[in-house]
Amino acid sequence: MHALICIDGITAPDGVRVTRWDGRSALPDDVADVGFLVPPYIRSTETIAAAVPHLPALQVVQTLSAGVDSFLPLVPDGVTLCNAKGVHDASTAELAVALALSALRDLPAFALAQDRGEWKPRSTRGLADRRVLILGYGSIGAAVERRLAGFEVEVTRVARRPREGVHGLDELPQLLPHAEVVIVLVPLTDASRGLVDAEFLAALPDGAVLVNVARGPVVDTDALLAELQSGRLLAGLDVTEPEPLPAGHPLWSAPGLVLTPHVGGGTSAMHPRAQALVTAQLARWAAGEPLENVITGDY
């Protein structure tokens, strides 16, 4: 059994040969028998597109990202696609809370004042006592809630499928008028594309904060811009549509917006978690056991 892997520090189980490939250099010569591929976290789609035609024995693609919307068209029929559920929970949850706090406390304005050497204290909004709606309550949503536990907020959980303690998407019209902070975590699918549209945003109360750490196309950019430019809403975005955000795009200068360049998963917490996941998945693959995080048709 042969695995082609972009990440170092992997403990291969007996019977599995691991070849390290960074995804940038040419493919190694001996890849005809590769059955397990782990593309790099950055440039994953380009790596898969370049590698798959040369891997006739491929059985599994294990991504290092939680979202797999861009990979689905690239993975051949009959090849199992697994995501990195759990790897980015901590880092993405940290950033989601940080973006909400930064928008509410207007930290970008204070940073600009620091650059100018200006000492201008003023009162801002806070996170305490806010009603926070987590839209997409999976493992990252649960991680966000754990990090919110000390902030004295009221949390509402929403997911595609309702369950005990979690509302369904069909309840959003009743929930949004009470949501002062909305943290978007849903995967990008046909159903979620444009989910946060003008109607969604209009239902939020004045002064609400939208945080998107999911995928850019989940939010209607023009609708959000209209709300930001009116001053009615605030936002924290780690993802945008389009992405990368081109120079001169109005989001760069939108009032009330905190913007980061899709860095939700990129912290020191990622690598050891990715190593643990890939090591465990290789052991399951070698033993013929079911893999974790398998993406199915209703992703």
C-alpha cells in the first residue's frame, strides 16, 4: 500500500509506504500504485488536478481542509473523499470570536489611531449580554460555543437538520430578528450559496454583527455592502466573494467591516492536528476499517 502525502511527521502503519510530496515539485516517478493522497492545505485543488490523472490506483483523497466544495468536481467516481473535520475547529473558532469582538469594539479604528499616535478613548459596543446565533452547528460551531462560554452571551444553534437544542434552517425567519451576532459556519453547497441575502440581512436588528468564516459565496456581497454602507450592520469576514479580493473592491473600504484574508485555519494548532488525523486515517485504511470524515452525497 502506497500513500502520497504532503505533510511531514506521519507515522505510517505496517504495510504502508509513504512518499512525501510538496505539491509544487514534479510528481515522483513511482506513483502508479498510490492509493491514498493527502494534498497540501494551500493549492489543494491545483495539486489534485495535477496528480489524479497519474494515480490509476487511487482509492482515497484526504484533504487538510474542512470545506471540500472545490474538491468535489476533481475527485473521480469511486474514490473516497474525506475532509479534515476537527483539524481547524480551534483555530477557526478563535478567529470567529476575534472578528466579532474586533467589530463590536471597533479595534481597527483604535489600531489606526495608534499608527497616528492619537489617544482618543471612547465607548464602544461589547459582546457581553449579546444574543449570538451560530449558523451551521457542527464541530466548529460547538468549538465556537465553548469559546463563547465566558463572554456571558445567549447562544442559539442552527443547522440544516434540527435536533435537540438545535434549530433548523426553516426557523431562521423567526430567529434572525433576535440575533445580535451571527456566526456563519455552513459548508458551501447549492442550498447554502447566497443563503445570507438581502432578506436575511434585513431581518437582523440594527447594530447586529455578521461574521463569516465559512465560504464567501454563502453571503451576497452586494447585499452586505449595502447594509455596511448604510451603517446599520457590522461585519467580520475571513472569506469573501470574490476571493482573493481584488484591489479597489468596495469591501476594502466598507465601514464597520473587519477583514482577514482567509486565515481561519492557519495557526500553529493546525499541524499537530493534521498529523494526528492523517496518521489515524492511514491506520484505518491499512486495516481495511471504515474511514472517518467521509464526504457523502448530502454534504
